[in-house]
Amino acid sequence: MSNNKLLNNKPEILAPAGDLSTAIRAFEAGADAVYLGLKDFSARKGAVNFDFSELRRLKNYCLSFGKAFYVTLNTIVQEDEFEAMHACLTELELIGPDALIIQDLGLLHFIKKFFPKLIIHASTQMAIHNSSGLQMAKALGIERVVLSRELSFEQIKNLREAHPDIELEVFIHGALCYSFSGLCLASGLLLNRSGNRGMCAQLCRNFYRIEGDESYPFSCNDLALHEEVIKLAKIGIHSFKIEGRLKSKEYVQSTVRLYRSLLKGEEKQSEVLKKEAALNFARKQSTAYFSGNSGTDLIDPLFPGHRGIPLGVIEKVKDEKFSFTPQNHVEKNDTLLILNTEGKFTRFTAFQLRQNKNEVEVQFQDDEGQFVPQIGDQLFLIHSTKQVKVAEIDYKTITEAKHPLKLKCFLKNQAMCLECTLPSGASSIWDIEATIQEAKGDKDFTKVFSSIFKEAGPSPFFFSKVELINESGFEKIFIPLSQLKKIKNSFYERIDQLQSSEQIRRWKEIQVLDSIPTPPTLDLTSFQNRMNLGPHENIPFAHLKDLLHITSFKSVNGFRVIPLLPVLPDESAYFEYLEKLISDHPNEKFLIGLSNLAHLAWAKKYQSNKNLAFFADFYIYNANHFSLELIKEEIPSLLFAYHWVEKETELFNSPVPLIETKDKNKLPYFISLGCFEKHNVFKGKCPTGCGKRYAHSLKNGPNSYQVLVRDCITYMRISGT
């Protein structure tokens, strides 16, 4: 298990850290752990992120104060990036983070195979949201799962009770994606900026035209569980996660302080801190899916940005002044947001503001003259002059944690022999000439030697234990300090070079697949247009009701093709229907599409059935042969896999045949449990007598889109294809 445990049933507060200063400020505010990204392989490329020197400094801080840090490698890793990934993991193995947070199944397989000492947490991007998914995660050696944000409290509670032997982490605060965790293709397919590679363009925050009206129909409110975290603490959730690696130190610090206060039961202080945190950044806040699967107050179609804290509603307008009854304190020179009922807004600084008993009068200023305040417009405080800027940390004041080595030194006649062994088992033995003399004073040479050789400089190692063996013939030893330091520096350079050589040697030893591609066992051309395999024209997956009739599914190359639905909050009913369909048709052969760990768990259970074969569907993001090696080991009857659809990369040699999807532009950009009909048409309420089948047309710029709602799941795809 990870090093940072639940102590006395107290959950971990896990804060985002875009840089070293933010990490330290989060710890000072009460965080138990931080999660962070490196310069490469991070799902938040826009953050400053960490280099290895900064990571070693953070390691030292955590060791000193009993904190933990997790490194996110939660992106899809391409086939040609594993050499660089191997070098990265070699460094991380030396530094020793408390865990790695990953998404890619190939990376999971790679780490387990070649870096087994590293602890793995499953990112929310793995879309683990049910019991079968957790079961498979445990079987694959994952020690903690970051659950999908789309789960209700009751579902989280049930998963906690059913799987007490795996750590669970839950998002409690911050931004929400409209698409289900890990299943968004919009930015990657439309702009070649994959959200699964840390380059999300946030197309869910764009405005769209719907039947002549413009709005933000996919812009989710921010998650803010606040007091609800007490429920999670009582059921034994290990870690409470705050979103925001791209957000400021002020946001992170104030949000950590808020949840530390809430967990302590400090009601009055918590109310103050809620406002402080919201001022640093907050969209409209919601508990999202916590109370139910379809979401509560999930979408804000009017305004997708920072709205701080509410001030009130404009009650009077005269000339260029307006007045209102303040809900919260406001002062001269504060920055305000005015938002009208049509979604039009303006921000301005209240240079002239007057308090009149229970009323505030403000001189409005709009340099462009395009916004006119009206009675009924909402007012928000988005920046206060009292907000305190959090100071940067001078990271050089924190020393780097180095990997300890043992040094053995043999002092001989005018020479010394230095010996040490690296973590890989490789040994460095160096014989070098040295001016060894009889010492005239009583200074302890062993202490002098140890002190000098513990000064590691830029090396990731240091000699924590030095053994000196005197075979020089002198009772008291003296070697000039300048010579000792030169020898020390040279030896550190030698072991650093050896470490680099060892990393290269280990990489070369990794088994590379034969250059001959795996031959297909069936004609794959019929599967190249993926949307043709779904039971419905524009829906690529089998919904629950489809499983009632075998005629729902197309027959291709002698198989009834059933692409499993990747979002399965009620997995038991779904798999029960699937199993009945298969058992009721013993003369049929079925080809089952797998999209996540829950599907793998089910397939592993039934792989001995000779009527079943499987394929790895496009949501597994098969970008490297290691992911397919893992799946093939678990599911030997895997026939083929779809190549990663978000980027045009060369096909790689694989343990199963790979298919390039020819109709990737027809695939869903979003798949969401946030019902479009409920949150945009019926203003957050389920329609009476809901038929659970709706369709809408949207436009954004030159593009037209189709929104389909089927059984409370929303799909968004480009139309006219």
C-alpha cells in the first residue's frame, strides 16, 4: 500500500501542485499529500510542472514533515515514447515518489514488468466506476483507484463496502468535464489536441447555437462537496482530491484550508473560508453527481467563467450608477462581475463605491460602452483588494533528497580503490593514484573523508555510509583536501555515467516484439468503419435494452458483434442481460467489444466459452504494444484491436492485429451521464413521462453537431458524416 495511510480514520487531503511553491504552500495549509506532473507525460501540460531536481527537493521536504507526493503520468503513451519513459521511470525509481498515477494500460504493464517496486494508482482517466472495474484493478496490481467523478454517494459507499482491500480516492472540489471521465475525444478528433495527452482545448466550455439561441450547454459547474465530505470520511474513503494543477497557489492554499477546517468541524471558520476559496476561483458550484447519477445543478448554460461570490441583484439604475443590497462585503476598488439573464456580462473595477446603510451604490464604468446594467442583473465579487498574494518559495533553500549508497575505500601505498554498488546491482570499482602521507596532527581522517564524500553536488546519489580500510602503512592519514575533493567529484561523475549506461543497458534488454506483424485470423476490412458495428446508426454501443433481442446486433464475418457500453453504473443488470443473450443462443458466435477494466474482468470470467471472441475497442486507446500485451495475456481470445483514434501515428507491431478506424470522425466526441435534455431543456429536472430518447442539432462556428440522448446517456458527435 502507499506510504501515506489513513491515521485514526482520517482521510488524506490531496492537493494539486503545478509547481514546487504551490506544493509547499499546500502542505502549510494542511494538505497531507500533493499530486504533480513532470515536464513530460503529464495530463496538464499547461502547468509549470516539475523537473527531477525539484522533485528531489520535494522528496526531502516530505520526508522531513511526514507528507506524501504522487507523480502523474496520466497520459496515453505512444509506441515510440517508451525509451524516454524508461529513462523517466529510472529517475523516479531512484527518487521514490509515494505512487504514480497512470491512465495507459500499456504503461501499467510496463511498470509492473520492469519497475515492480513503483506503486501505481489508477487515474480517473481509466474510467473505473463499478465493482468489476475495481476487481480488475486489484488483479492488475493497482493499489489505489481514483474513482470517476460521475458516481453518487450511494455508489461510492457500495464500492467501499464491496472492496475494503483497495484504496479509494474521490474528487471533492474543482472543475468538472462534461464527458465521462477519460472518454472525451472532442479536442483530439477536432483539433488534434488530445485531452488524453494533456492538451485539452476545453470544447465543452464553448458556446453553441441551439435552435437560434446561443448558450454553453456542456459547461459544467464546479464541484464543491463542502460538508458532504464528512459522509465520505465516515465510510472510509482514503483520499479527498482537489482539482486544479493549472490553478494558482492562492486557490490551492485557500481550498486546502477550507477542507481541513470542514473536517475539523469548524463551522464558522469554514463559512469564511468558503468565500475566500471562491474568490480565488469558482464557477457556479454544485454537488454534481453526488446525489444521483444524472447530476444535480450540473450545467451553467449562461456563463462558463469565474464568478467568485454573489453580491446581490441590481435593484436601482440611475444614469451611470446602480445600487443593490449586498449579500457579502464589498469595498472600493474591488472587481465586480455583472451577469444578465441572457448570459451577457461585463467585469469592471468599482473605483467609486458608496455604502448607504443596507444599500451599496456603485459608479458603473464600461470603457467600450457595450453593456448597460439593468434591474435584475446578478452581481458577483470576483476580486477583492483584501486578497493576499501568496509568496513564492525559494526552492534552493530546500536541499535535494539523494539516493543513498554505501562506499568502501581501500587506502593503499600512494593509491586508493573506491567501490560502490548501484541499485541496479552494477558495481563501480576505481583505482586511482593519491598522495597519501603520514598526518602530523590528530584530526580524524575518517570524519574528514566521510564529510567530503557526502557532498554529492548535482548527482542523484550520495554516500550515506563510508567504510575506510587503511592498507597504506601509515597509522595516521593525510591527503590534501583539494585532491580529495577532485577524486570525490570524479567518482560521482563515474557513478552517474554508470547509472546512465545501466539505464540504456536495461532498455536494450527489454524484449521487443518481432518485426513480423501478427497475422489476422479473419478478414478485418469489415471492421474498419467502427460506427457500422453498433446496433443503431449513430450509437456505437449496445445499450441494456438492445441485449433483449439478438436481432439488435449485426452479423459480421460469422459473428454477432456486441460492442459493450463503456458507461455501466448498473453493471449487474447489464452483464446479466448479456449472459442471458449468449446462453439463449448456443449456436451463435459472438464478438464482444471491450472498452475498460470492467469489460476485461467480465471477459476474463467467460473467455473459456468457445462461442465468444473479443476485440479491444477504441476507448482503450491502444497506442502501444504493451497495452495489447497486457490485454492478450488476460484475454487470450482477443482477435484484434482498434488503433488509438486521436492521432495519426504509424501502426506498430502488436500481439494482435491492429485496425485503423476509417470513420473516426463519426465517433462520439462526448459521452456523458449528464443528460442533455434534463440539464438544458428542462432546467435541471427530468421531464415527466421521459422516453429517454432525444435528439438535438447544435452549431459552433462552421461545424454542426448532433446530440443524442439514449437511456439517460448523452452522445455528441459531428453531424452530416
